[in-house]
Amino acid sequence: MTAIELLKNDHREVLSMIEQLENTGEGATASSRIEVFNKLKGALTLHTKLEEQFFYPALENFDETRNLIKESYKEHREVDELLTKMSGQSDDWEDQLSELKSTSSTTWTKKRTKCFRRLRSCSARDGFRR
């Protein structure tokens, strides 16, 4: 599996977990919702750490992705803050989940169009295929 495939799989899994949470109605137990949320939080935390450690440093070196990567770091902090807020009890939890979904979808769309293209072009040269 290439690095790009790994990132795309992560994105699909995260969106799937968000949709699971959106679809849990009043009949769902609190523990099942908490379980899915904790998986989501763990997956997003690992995903952002991997991006920031392995992909972003290389992509910051290219003019076409430099600003996007700076913006992505900022968006990661916003996601971290949302996840922290969502970890506690809140009346606007569903709104925060919607914001998380929107932020994640927007970020990933931007990355697909610019970052993945750049990763493909430098993957063989820089060892991203491992």
C-alpha cells in the first residue's frame, strides 16, 4: 500500500465513523456512542501525527503546497480543539460533530487536489511508497 492509499483509507474510515455517530439516534446507548467517538478521536490523532511527522515536512518545500501545509497545521489544531470539546458533555455536541465533518471534508478535498498530486510526483524519489 502506498502512502497516498494509506491516507485515503484513513480519510474514508474517519468519515465512516463520523457518519456512524451522526446516525446514532436516541435509541443508541451512550457507551456505544462513546466507543465510536473514542475510535474516531484515536484515528484522527494518529492520522494527524503521521501527516505532520512524515508528509508535511517534505511538502513544505514546494511552492505549490507550502501555504496549504501551513493551513493544514492550523486545521489540525482546530480538529484537536473540537475533539477536546467533544470529549466532555455538551449540549451542542451534534453541532460540533457537523463542524468536525465539514472541516475534515474540506481539508481532505484540498489535500487530494494539491498534496496528493505532489506526493505522487515525489513518492518514488523520496521513499513515500514504503
